[in-house]
Amino acid sequence: MDLSPFFQQEPWVLESASADHPVSPSSTEMPPAGPRQAEARALLAEGAQLEQAGRSTEAELLWSRALNLAPADLLVRRVINQLRPSLNRHPLPSLLSRPPGGSRFALLLPGQLRCLEHSREFIERLCRRADLFICTEERYREAAAGLRCRRHREVRIIEDHPEEAADDAALPVASMKQWHKLGLCLAMVREQERRSGRAYTHLVKLRSDYLHVSPEHFFGDLVGHPGDGLACASDKVFAGRRDLMMLFGGFQRAIAGFFDSREHTYWPINVDTILASDDSSKWYGMNWPERLVGRPERVAELRQVLQLGGRELAAALSGFQAQPGESFLRLFQGHPRFASEVCFARFLNLCAVPTHGNRALQGFLRSDRS
């Protein structure tokens, strides 16, 4: 088994917590950060050979040693996620990690609570210092009720509210349902703020099937994020100041009119916001007119086109009018009716909100989440 493609992923794949993408012959391997990481990679490869020879127990021992050597190495963790995800125990925030003075956190957990057996301790550790708002389905009622929270915890089961349940059931694409439930979480936050007379300073959207690789200083890392932007790993997990996060109540309501079945529609593009961001949100999945940007093959090349194009290209993209049969470049393809990750990036671009990766959110979706 050749493990080299795991270490040849482009930066955007890692920053947006995407699944591995095919690599080209010209792709280069990202070097290990140090000798422990290099040794961990060697153990991964040796274990893969043992696995192919039918010696699974010995392979697992080597993979466990690799994790012990480099527990915070994103690439090592991603390889284990494909080889033996059950070995990937969720790292925990430090018991000393707490929101910096003056900050007050709310955690939002919308949607299905898959893999909660793997992330329960992580979420409960965060709930020592932050309030928790869950909106989920009947089949996860017991799991949600079992989450321990030392502070305020609120659970909404969608089936308990007939109108909300009908709205949820009518949504045609599965990813729309998570945005609907996020909107309900935000409404729960507002109501709790009204009751308590205290506003939160930061909101964090989580997933129970997401593994955070380096959450030791979770709250401090998020408070230290650039004040004018959002911390994210695409739309999987994201966090920011309350005012920015509350914008997503509007996103959910905009899906029907602005995002549903609009994947081939050109949206005006704010280049300044993209150049102020990294690749943690999938701006490169938006429709880019080929007659303005050409056909760059990689995200880094498209970014370079935008940088070199300067104000002239930025103005052209802002005011572009597509012609019938217009050809567009898209370096990421999502769902043909509602590409949730791309719509997330479009919405933020429209609102002029830059995005950056953050150590607290670095990670990936578990491969055993189904």
C-alpha cells in the first residue's frame, strides 16, 4: 500500500478539512515537521505492509505507536482515519483551558449526533467552561440528554415542534437540514441571552463526528483569532464573535431564494475578502469566469491570478455579467443542487467576512461516522 498520496495533499484540502483528493504526478510530499513525525510515518508504512500481509494485530500496534509519537500531527491522524479510525481517540482540551477574561462561549451542536461515543469526552470537557445548545432528531434524544454540562445546557428535539419538523422534512437536500437546525440553535442562544440578561461573546458550531487534532488551548486559540474574521474548517466547524456567527440565522433563511438550485449562477465576487483569507473556506468552488481568470489547475495558481490581476481584475469580477453559454472554472465541486461548503463561502464573501484556519478547529470528519 502506497501511503505517499496521503502526504501529497494540497494545503486547501487540509485547511478545509476535506477528504483526500487525487494527486497529480507533479505533487510533492509535505516533509515531516521533525524526527518524531518522520518516525511515525515510517511506522505507518510498515504497518500498512503488515496489514496487507494479513497481520492486522501487528499493524495496529505499529499504528498506535505512530499516534503516540506524533499525536498532534494532522497528516498522521488523517492516515489513521483511513487505515484504522477506531485508533483515533479524540484529544482533549487542557483542564486549565478556559475562556480568557471577558469572553463568554456558547457551543452549538446542530444535526445528527453521529460518533458521539468518540467525541463525548471532548464536548463534555468544553462544557465545563461553555454553555451548550443542541438541536437534533428523535433518535438522538437519549444521547443528547446524556451529555453532561456543568453550565447551561439546552436540547431541542425537532420532532417535538410540529411546524419545525414539517419545515425540516420538506428540505430537499440533507445538508440543508443542518443549516435549519443551526438557525434554531441561534434562536435558542438569543432566548437564553434574553432570560439571563447576558450576551455571549463567541459562538462555536461543532460536529460530533469531527476530530479536532489540537484542541488543548481551545478557547484561547479562538479568542486570539483575527478580530475581523471567522475561524473555520469550511462549514464543518466554525467559530467567531457573536455578531459574525449570528449572520448564519440569515443564511438559513436565504437558502430557498438564493442558494437552492443556483449552482450555475454567477455571484459577484469580492476579491479583497478572498485575498484577506486563507483556503479554509471553499471560495475556489465558486464560479470563476474563464475569460477573466483563465484555467489555473490549482487553488494556489488561482490565488496568484487574483493577486497579479490587481484592482482591474477585482473590479471586473465584482461587476461581471455572464453571457449565455459562459464557461466557468470551479476547483471544487459540491452537490449539484446545493453545494453547502461553496454556498457557505459565497455567503461569507458577500458579507465581506474573511476566514482563516485555527489550531482549535484543525481536524477532519471521522471516516467511521456512518
